[in-house]
Amino acid sequence: MVAQVMQAMLNPVPGLEFFKDIHRYRYQGEWVRNSVSRIAQPTTPEMRQRFDDTRHVWEPRGNHVHTAGEALLLGLEPIEGEYKAWVDALRDCWLLQGAETMAVELGVVIPHHDVAGMFDGLIRDADGHVVLLDFKTVQTERAVETRKAATAQLGGYLHGLNLNHPSVVVDKCCTLVVGPGTTKVISEEPDKCFAAWEGCLMTYKAKTELPF
């Protein structure tokens, strides 16, 4: 096992619900307009079409590896299945060795922006740093090297975490890229991620003219 679960993990945000089948959030009985990922990673119609055309490839892999990551963070043995190479790589990742898990798949909400999201994990690493995690899976070893950081997305989760759990101080934001047999950890300063997120928020506001 690569992680130990802390005795007192972060509690879910009261009143925040996630509906996986439609990928929508509801907060205190009201539907939340946007998700962190939608604002942090805006897409064009052409990009959405490509995602849909290749969904049968990336979605099963992504779901499986994220579930495996959740199991590892909870100190459980993950199912390997046809994605054994990805799961083994995640199990061997140096960042998770000796870490303590503070939260897994935790939802956050930013009420005044009508945004919610769910981050993959929050850990205290072997050096004592609090690390906000986002898993990204890719198809090949080469793609591991070229995959970019989820900078703005992590910034959105950080924004929600700061509001919902203000006692938690994040030291690093890390994109953990998982490929067949290998991983890459992209570590960034929280301030950089937050600034990238704010930039995405302002761009979204300018395009939609919503009352932020």
C-alpha cells in the first residue's frame, strides 16, 4: 500500500451533491451552473466532437485508473484488469510513497461564482507537504512526457478548498500523469494555479456576461 489514511479526513461540504450520470452538481437544493473543469478547460465544438469520437478509448481507461488511484489513496488494493500497466505505474509513483491521505474525490463549491468541482486527492507527502492532486491518464509512454499540467483546474479546486476548508494550507499542486508503466509528477506553486484559474474565470465571464 502506498498511502495511509489519516484518522480525521476532510468532511464533505454540507449540501453539495454530485450526479455522476449527468456530471452536474447541486448545492443546497439548487443546481450549480458550472463545473471547475468546464471553466478551466474550455472546448470548441470541434474539440468536443473529437472527444466524443474517441470516448470509447479514453473514458474506460480514465475511469479505471482514477478508481485505482482512489483505492490506493484509501490504502486498498486496486483492481488491475486490462489496465494493469497503468495501475502498476500509479502504485509505484514516488509521490504517493509514505503519504498520508487527507481527502479522496472530495467535492468543493464556489457559491459566488456558481461553480463546483471534485478533486482527485489531497495528501500529506513523506516530507510533510500538503499536496492537492489531479490524476491525468494517457495512452502511451510518449504522451506522458508531452501531457501538460492541469494548472487552472487545480487552481479551481484550490479556490473551493480555501473557501470550504479554510484551515487547510496547500503547499503544492500536482498533476500526476499516468501512462502504461510510467508516471510523471508536475508540481506547481498554488499561487500560480490560482492565478491561472482566475484568468479562466475572467475569460468565461467576458464571454458569457454572467453576473459574477
